[in-house]
Amino acid sequence: MESVNWEKAKSNYEARWVSKSGKNRSVLFTPEGKFIEQVNAIPVCALPPAVIVYVKEHYKGFKIDEAGIITDAKDALMFEAVVNSKNLVFDDKGNFVKRN
């Protein structure tokens, strides 16, 4: 059985674990237990090229430390890139959406 770590993420709750295949996973819930999103780790090279270009232009000298695919409650897909301890979120085509 995998070990799950729970933490408070702003006003929500996040469960994090490493799957049997060795990949980082997380799931975010509201305080009422409603599913918000899940994040599955992916290799940085699996990000859309537009994400790499955005990071090179806006975070010169920094590299992408982690990458993930986000699936929200409506099954919409987005990408996440962690750069300099900042979570950057991109749409399914690699266009910048927000910084968490």
C-alpha cells in the first residue's frame, strides 16, 4: 500500500503519494470533500513545446524542476510546470493560464 501525505493547500486539502510505478501523484479536495483536480507527474520533455518557450522567455536562467498533467472535475486537461518554486499552469495547448 502506498503512503499518502495530506496537507492543507490554501483552504483545500491535498493528498500526495508516489504510485507503485514511482510517479508522483496528488489529488485536491474542497473542505467538504468535493474533488477539484488530480495531478500526475510527467517527464519535463512531455510538456507541450509552448510551455518550454514560455519558461525560457519569462524565467531566464531557471529550469523546469517538475512537470505534471492536471485533470479537473470536468475532465479538462492542463499542464503544470514547477519553476523556481512556482507552479505555472498552462492549457492543453501550452498557453500560460496562471501562476499558483
